Amino acid sequence: MKNFLQQPFHLVTISPWPIITSMNLFFLMINMTKMFNFNSKYMLLMSLIGLVLCSYQWWRDTTRESMSQGFHTNYVIKGMKLGMILFIISEVFFFVSFFWSYFHMFLAPSVEIGQSWPPSSMKLSLLDPYNLPLLNTIILISSGMFLSMAHYSIIMKNFKNTNWMMILTIMFGLMFTFIQNFEYSNSMFSIFSSSYGTTFFMMTGFHGIHVLIGTIFIFVSYKRLMKNQFSNMHHIGFEASAWYWHFVDVVWLLLFMFVYWLPF
């Protein structure tokens, strides 16, 4: 006699990946500290490789639960969407803390920095917002437009168009990262240049990391699309990557307005 579940939720089986991934993240933090203090990079590289392998195998098992075992019912998908929304909310408050610090010094600069924001000694070092920052803004907003077109194409079962739109999104995301790296390399100030330099590189740097993670997220969704793992009714992995990317877009618009354009 077959056993049938009396509820629509997914009770996950025992998995080694949560605890192993947590251990990898712990060692990643320690090895990153060692790199900053002792310039030791090899253990950091090992931690990154371990984290990538754990993430790959964890996502592989989740995909199997969805595609092969059919555990992702409508109720499970609702739970996943709620989880992604809560994660993005946590990311919002992560950036709120940086903006809070930025506006605290912007609206009430202390005597130690010359009672002006940015400090008067840095006025000539500021980046021109109408140069590379504006180009990056156009690139990132365009990538969000292409990703929305890809989402619409999935719903309309036009997977060939989805393929091209996702390729363009990934290319634009990589372009943004390369341009920001070029901007950092040619900047006339650093993270040690007063409180403005610290907040500037912390805010834009963490945003850059989010762009890189979002690009990887979309690339994983693209590879799943190539393996016919999405349908017009079931593509929660793609939707999560799209939500994350649009959040990154909005944060960049705020950074462009308040960190690049307003002080200039």
C-alpha cells in the first residue's frame, strides 16, 4: 500500500550541505581576516572553492527535489517566494545602515573633517558623476530591462528570446563590474581618505559584490534554462534572481544620486 502525504508542504530530508556551508563561511571569514593582516591568500582561495562546491551541490539537490521528485508544490513555492522577500528585506536594512552613516556625516559634518561634506581637501578628487558612473547607471538599468523582457518571454513560452535576453543581462552585469574595477583603479582617493572615502568604498564596494553575486545567480538560471528546467508556470529560481537584480538596480540609483551626484 502506497503512502500519501496528507499535507502539501515539503519536509526536507537530512542534508550535509547546511552545516558544511556554514563551516566554510566561518573559515572564509577567518581566512579573509588573515589575508588583511598577513597577506595570506591561499587558505582564502581554498575556502572560496569549498563554498562554491557546497553551493553547487546544495542547489543541485534543490533542483532535483523540484524537477525529479516533484516536492515543490504551490504551497512550497509560496514559502520560497516569502523567504526571498524576507532575504531582500534584510539586504535593504543592510544598505540602510550604510546610508544612515552617510547622511549622518552629510547633514551634520564634524569639526574634525572641516565641517563640510565631502571634506574640502577632497573636492578636486571626486569622481565626475557624468562620466563612468552615468555609463554604469545606463548599463545596469538596461540589464534590468532585458531581464524583465526575459521574464515576459518565459511566461509567453518564447524561450529562444529568453535565452538572448538573459545573455545580454549577464554581459551587462559583467560590463558593470569591469567598469567599476577600472573606476577604483584610477580613483584619486582610497578607502583611507577620510570618512567620505571609507563610506564611498564601503557602499559602492558592497553593491559591486551584490552585482557579482546577482550575475552568478542569473548565470545559474540561464544554465537551468538551457536544460529545460523552467516552464511558463514554474520558474521560481528565475523569479528569485530577477527580484534580486531589480533590488540591486534600485540601490545603485540611490548610490548614484546621493554618493556620486549630490556631493559633486
